[in-house]
Amino acid sequence: MSRSDKYDRVMELARRRGFFWPSYEIYGGVGGFIDYGPAGLALKRKIEDKWRDFFLRRHGFLEIETPIITPQRVFEASGHIESFKDPVTECIVCRRKYRPDHLLSDLGVQNAESMGLTELDDEVRKRDVRCPECGGDLSPTTYTQTMFKTTIGPYADSIGYGRPEAAQGIFVNFRRLHEVSRERFPIGIGQIGHALRNEISPRQGPLRLREFTIMEFEFFFDPEEPKCPYIPEVESMEITILPLRSDTERYAEPARTTIRASIEGRLILMEWMAYFMALSQQFLGELGIPPEKQRFSEKLPAERAHYSAQTFDQEILLDRWGWTEVAGHAYRTSYDLSRHIEYSGVDMRVFRPLEKPVEVEEKRLVPILSSIRREFGEGSSKVLELLNVADPEASERQLLETGSLRLGEFTLNQSHVRIHSTRRRKTGKRLIPHVVEPSFGADRLAYAVMEYAYTIKKDRVILSLPASLTPYRAVILPLVERDTLVEEANRIFRHLVECKLEVYYDAAGSIGRRYARADEIGVPLAVTIDYETLNDGTVTVRERDSWKQLRVHNSRLPKYLQDWPHGDT
Amino acid sequence: MSRSDKYDRVMELARRRGFFWPSYEIYGGVGGFIDYGPAGLALKRKIEDKWRDFFLRRHGFLEIETPIITPQRVFEASGHIESFKDPVTECIVCRRKYRPDHLLSDLGVQNAESMGLTELDDEVRKRDVRCPECGGDLSPTTYTQTMFKTTIGPYADSIGYGRPEAAQGIFVNFRRLHEVSRERFPIGIGQIGHALRNEISPRQGPLRLREFTIMEFEFFFDPEEPKCPYIPEVESMEITILPLRSDTERYAEPARTTIRASIEGRLILMEWMAYFMALSQQFLGELGIPPEKQRFSEKLPAERAHYSAQTFDQEILLDRWGWTEVAGHAYRTSYDLSRHIEYSGVDMRVFRPLEKPVEVEEKRLVPILSSIRREFGEGSSKVLELLNVADPEASERQLLETGSLRLGEFTLNQSHVRIHSTRRRKTGKRLIPHVVEPSFGADRLAYAVMEYAYTIKKDRVILSLPASLTPYRAVILPLVERDTLVEEANRIFRHLVECKLEVYYDAAGSIGRRYARADEIGVPLAVTIDYETLNDGTVTVRERDSWKQLRVHNSRLPKYLQDWPHGDT
């Protein structure tokens, strides 16, 4: 025990007490998957509930649930087919495969994750990196899709993928949800669910998984009205931020700043993003991770996802892993909606009335039907839909500058479309919303919460979870396993369950061992039924952190458990 | 509207009010997937919570969460690779694929789902069934895997599947969970999560999905102690049961019987199964589906899953679809655990102390190490593990009768193992638990709940959901969209959210339209903030089912909403 670090100790506790452990262990395990036992699942669900309260419910944002299996077309539109890939190299001797950037990082190379193929191969050659298993030479680096691929239905050409994020299920539904919400705008739409990333060689247990629980929401807003009305509530909050010095360089040292200053100094491009970053710091605080153990690290352009104009990783300090990402804050601009509009031909723009109507010169794309039909045949109706949603100003520029206009898979020229210009009274505008996205990994948070709650008291482990995260509120213990005590303990257990309290029953082993077990699971209160209980109806309640005991009448028990922590203990 | 049936009307409502709708609709849709909007997700989650309360929490059963992506080995062990398949035929002209059994059922052929390949082809030929799309001839029937297939990691031979049930995640973890629960036995272990079935041609919207939410638990017990102590609580409950007349024939008419009689008459083989069936009928009752619209239909041996010794489909009556399965109750015997013990070599037997130790003649398999090493080389340690967990009595019989002993992928003979017989004091026994499994589809239930709650009152739709299932407890409405009213309404909204009440805010449209909208979403109470509110702090509360209105002071509002339905309304 003494030689193991905190990560090992937390993982050992997680396994032994039924929080989580590697999946498929009876078959030797498969990297990148974990199973949640009763305590871990309860903890993860509490984290999800708190996220929901913190971000969605208080703002009246919507929550949805969409499938994991997604047809190829969606990820063509979203850019994932092209951009969601990892570099991989293969040992030419033993055929094992590796992430060359990870091999380089292990050797202390900086920014290996942002290198291109040539750069990676150059570094591998320069440092003579070889197969860590057999010492063989490594093949040139190629890219591999990081999504799980499958086919949908019986036809081989109907390709589907496991979603690597929950966001696309939100984007493709934006129009319907805009309707369902009666055109409320701006609006946030969130989703919690499993997501899949087919990592080449997952490491770090629950911190890098192939299947994980993602909690993310997309906040849709008008980029011409970027003010966030909630900024006054958080503007004086201090955060630690590690911004970029240039497009290729980070500052060496993080800076302490306020939300207000980070907006005014343009460290954070969007007010809404700054607001959600402030909330996220509070959120992690409520999970037991203090602000001084958190920071926001801006990603270099080469490190950012393809859809992002600015990204901050929200990092926390972990004992073994150092600064570790638990959330990403991305300014996705109008990228995703624009691409889905282009690929689907469905108008997902939002109509915004102007306060005062204005006279404007307005351009319109007028299709020349006969020549469109002649050229595009069956595709004509798709061309017409695309013309209907294309931006006339940008289209005119493209036509003038290049002589042609690209719309989805079609290329048009001036024989297919003309630009019509009129002056008219404009009562509103149609816009493609911009999006900021905070995205959390629930599994990493579950691990982090446990590491931060892990406490040693007199050589014994206590999982001092915050009250709102405990898997159980109490454990019900008959002092010894005798009929009368067991019967009464069962009666009390059942009653507490009916009162919707989260309790479990434990009759196995000495009372001391059962207390220790409860401490390790983070159960704040242990309720012991003894012979006095049979006489006067009182039970012993023992508190996790103070180990203090007192007697409570069992009629007061539900409220006593509900109200923990009490001011007086 | 008048020509559409209830299914169409419920589906239209589900889409329009944000319960659920077909996924990927902007790309023309993909069969077998649905998206849940805010109201539908809330409804589904309430159904899940009720299931959890009803089956897991009240019995102190465990809940876990395991991955969807599963390595091939697990489904080899579970028998799914071999048995989880559907018949498929292809049109030789247009190459469209079909389920021949479904084509035959559509023509009124009975029991087509239990036919083998030859029988299906005979029937197809006899009735001259042709391609429904182009009239072409159909190819001979073959079987196709009904699981989504993928690869895990970068190696093509590392095959994985999307799980078609949550059960295997429970079985492979049985040993760990038995430990975590400190060897509590008998015990139930449940899981709620997404599951995947790659249907050939999904039909019936939310009733037959490729990705769906399953709620299932496995109850592990000793087949020599099959008594269920809860039977007295349910024995007089009446159920409708449609048992088998023989191995190939069902009774034409269902019978009304009590739980007690169905156990005594051996209609239901296991008491625990009868108990869970009784609970399940109550559970659906609380979802708004009365007992007289439910029945239990026993499956023919040819229709049952490969692991089951007895299965009942729990069916409910739907307006368009007639009797429709919403749950399955399967007696899985020790099949799954036995197979995983065999394939993994890991002992997952449970030790049960005997009340009184007894003298017994005990057989033991003694490996002959030298000849095992000679024959099996690297596989020897696996052989030894398998010998350690094999049943000595059964192994001896096999050796005597066939001259060899099959263990996993190994075949042994008398040169590898001898049978050692001793008399010893036995203090307990090791057993492979038997399992009964109730398994529910949450999506079907969500649809069914809506169909049963769908009510017309004065030409308007009310979704009269039971109180415990409403997506929202109340809607907060400013009478008109004026600053002072909106401000006060927002204040009240925020306060109710802080009180953990599920409410939403709606300011769009006339008050009458907003009431109608709330009725359609099943919101029991509508809270209107008007000018009186600004004077005296009272609001108008309107009730969904009675349309009655009364004024409530806003300080009493949280409790008033919480306590609905009230005796006095």
C-alpha cells in the first residue's frame, strides 16, 4: 500500500467497494471500458443530476436524447469523417500499433499532439523511436478513423458510426427543437449519454475510455447580439487561465484574472462562453474540487477540433496525472449548423424580428428553372432547396469572383441563377445561430470526485463525499444477525425506502467492519438497530466524518437522514 | 384527423409536442431510431425511475452500468453469435432484403416466426410470395446476425458487437458483484441502458427500434431453494395467462387465474418468476395500463430465446397493433453463468452453507499434470482452471459414456484426469445460481403510456398522464408578455426550480393556446401570473383534467404543486 500512489489507492477502493472496475475482467479485460457498480453508478448519476440542475434547469434549457448509432451522412456533414482521426504507426516486426504522438510525449516532446504526419515521422526518425514491445522499426505514420464503424441494416453500403460526441444529435434536431420551444432564442440544448471513441491504445483507466458518458450542451445565440445577461452574476469571479501567446505558442505561466477582465481583454472571445466557464468552475467546486485546483488552458489552433474557433480545456490537478482535462469549452461558431444546412438542404436559420423595420437593399437568388432541370435532372429539387437557403451576398461574390457557385455536391454557373436586387422593408433577419459548447466527461469527474474525497483518518480510509453526491444517505445495520434485530432493521429499511431515501442494508461482519465499509463508500450516516431499539424505538446514528454517535428515535429518522449535514454535528 | 387511428394521432402529438420523432429526419430518416425531446425524455426517465423503485430499490437489489460495445468472446459464450439471428431473403431482381417470416405473417400465416429455413422457403414457394416492391422472385432464406458489428481498437481481428441486451454485462460481473454485496444471496442485479438490434426492416415506429432503452434485471437464486417469500403479498392477484397446450401449440383462449393457482398448476415454473410477473402487472397499472388490458403469453419452445426454459411475453392491448409485447419474463436457468464459467475458466459458483454439516461421498477431478502438459502445452493452465470448476459427477458420466470429456475448447480423456472419491464432512455446497429475468422496453412503454393517457375533451386533446409520470409538474405563464408580468413570472419560475420542482416557462401566444399546449404535454397545473399577482401575490392555478381554476398565494405554490393531485380538486 505504501508504495502505491493516490491513483492506485483510489482505483483499488473503486474496485473493492463497487464503484467501477475494468470491463470484461473474467475474459482478461478490454482496454478503454469500465463497469459501474452500485456505488459508482449512484455517484455518476448524482454528478449528472447536478450538471442538469446547474446548467440546464436553472436556465430553462432543453434536454434531449438521441441515438448512439449515426448514419455516415451526418458525420460527413459535421466534418468528422474528414477530421476525426488519430495518427497511428505500426511496428514492422510485431505488427503492434501505436500513437506516435503518445510515444513522443512519453519521451518529453512538447506539443506532439498538434504535429502533422511529416513532423511526427521526422521526430520519430530523429529520436530513433522504436516499438516499445519488441524494439522493431516503426512504419510511416498514417491516419485512422477514431470512430467505431458498423453497418445499419442488411445492406453493406449503409454505413454507420458510434457517435464520438452527443452534439450532432442536437444540431440535426435544431429546427424541430426550435419549433417545440416555440422559437425561444437564444437557447441551450443539452444531452447526457454514452459516446464512443475507438482509441488506438487507451491508457489511464477511467480517464481515457473508448465508451464514456458525455454531458454536453450547445448554446445557440445571435453573434450580432453576443451579450450575456448573466455576466453581472459572475463578473468578479476569479479564474486561472493559460491563454495563447500566438497561434503556435502558449504562455508558460497561467494568469489569475476575473471573468470581467478576461472578456474585456478578449482572452475569451464570447461572453456566453466566459459565463459558462464561470459556472463550470462553480460546478466543479460543488463536486469537491476547489477553484485553486482548476484552470482553463487554451488550445492551439492546431490542437483544436475542426469546428472550433476557440477552445479552452478545463483542467484539474490530479495526484498522478497532473493537470488533466475534464471539460472542453468550444466556440463552434455557426460551423455545424451551416454544414448540416448545406448537406441536408434544410433551412435551419432562425428568424429574428428587428425592433424597428428598416428599408434595405436585399439580394435574392433567382433560379433559372429550365437550365437547372436540363443540367441537374433528378437533382434539381435539391438544387432549388439549396438555393433557397444559401446566403445571397456570399453567393454573388463567389459567382463574380470564380464564375461558379458551389452548393453541396452541385456546381452552378450564371446560366442557372441570377441575382435579383430589390429595396424592401425588412422586419427581421434570418440567421444561422452561433454556438458555444461546454462538454464534460462524467467518468473522469467520477474518478476526480473520488480522488478529492479520499481521506485518511487514523490509518482508515474515509470517502468524504459532499452531501449531494453520496451514493447512499445511510446504511441500516442490525447490531448482530439475530432474528428480532434483523426483523426490526428490515422494517426500518423498508420504511426509509418508501420515504424515497437512498439507503442500503448490511448485516455481514462485525459492526466495526461494517462502519469501516460505510466510510469507504462515503455513506454519511450509519444507523444501528440494537436491543434498546426494541425497547424504546431509538437507534444509534454514527456520522462518517466525525465518527460521533448519538441516539435518534426511529420516527424522526427519515427527516434526520434527509437533513444531513446538520449544523449541530 | 378523422381518418387517422389512435397510433397516428399519438405519433403526431409526440412529434409536435417534443416527446419523440424519427431520428435524422433532415436527412430523410433512418428506420429504427427515434429522438427524444424534452417532454418525452422526462416521461421516459420517470418510467425508468418507477421501474427502479418498483423492482430494485424496494428489494435492495443492485443496479449497475456496463458498456454497449462488447467483445466477441462474450457473445460466443452467451450463445448470441450462434443463435441471435434473423431469417432474411433477397429479391433477385431489385436486391431488396426482407424477413420472410414477416412477409408470411402479413399474409395471415400463423407462427411464421418459429419456422426454420426450410419451412419458410416451403411456405414462400407454396404461396408464391414475391418482392413487395418489384414483384421479383425471392432468394432462398439464409440467417443473418442481428447484432451491430464493429472492431475494437486498430486491429481488424478484434471484433466487437453492440449489445442486444443488458443482461450479459450483469452475468460477466456476477462474481465481483457477489463479492461487493458481501455474498448476499439470492440477489437481483439490474441495468437500464441503450441496447442495439440490427433489425432487417424495422417497422412500427417506437415499437420496434434498432436502438432502444432496455430495463432488465437478473434474479439469481438457488434452484434447490426456489421458494419466494413475497408470494403471500401477491398470491390472490389475478392475471390473464395464455399458456401452452403442448410444445408446438398454444391454447386459443387466455385463462384468468391467480398467482397462487398458476404456481400450483405449474403454469409458471418458478415462484420468483410468478412474483415478478405479479409486480410487473402492478407496475404497468401504475403507468396507466389497467390489468384487463394486460396478459401473459407463453412462448413456444421454437419461439424462445436459446437460453430460456420458459418465457412469457407480457402483452398489452394497443389500438392499432393489438396485443403487443412490452416485457419478457424468461427463466434463463443457469445457462448464462455456466457458459461464462466454461468460456472464461473463472469460477462464479456461489457457496451456500448447509444448516447442518453432513457426511457425503464426494467426487473430485484430479488432473494428471504430465499428460495434460504434453498434450495441451500453453493451454494447460486453462485446462486446469476448467477442471477446477467442472461438475465432477457430470464429468464422470461423460467420461464413462463417451470416453472423453469436453471442457471449453479442449477434449480430455482418461489419460488426463482421474476421478477421486472420498467421504467427507460437507459444510456447504457450491452451486451455479439459476436466473429469472424480467426485461422491459422503455420506449414501447413510453408510447403505450401516451396512448393510454390520450384523451379527448370537447374536441381538445388532454394527455392525462398519472401524477408520477408527468414530464412537468406545472407551466409558468405571464398573462401577457409585458415587462412587469414577465419579471414576476421569471422570479416565480426561478424560485420553483430552486425548490427542485419540474416546471417550464411559456410566454408565446394567447393564454388559451398556452393552456391547450400544456394539456397536450400532460402538464397537470398551469400557473398564470397576472396584474392581481403584482398587487396581492396570488396566482391563478388551472388544473389539466377538470379545467377548474383557483387562486393560490405564491408563497404556498411550491407545496401546492408538490402535493398535486389534491383531494379537493
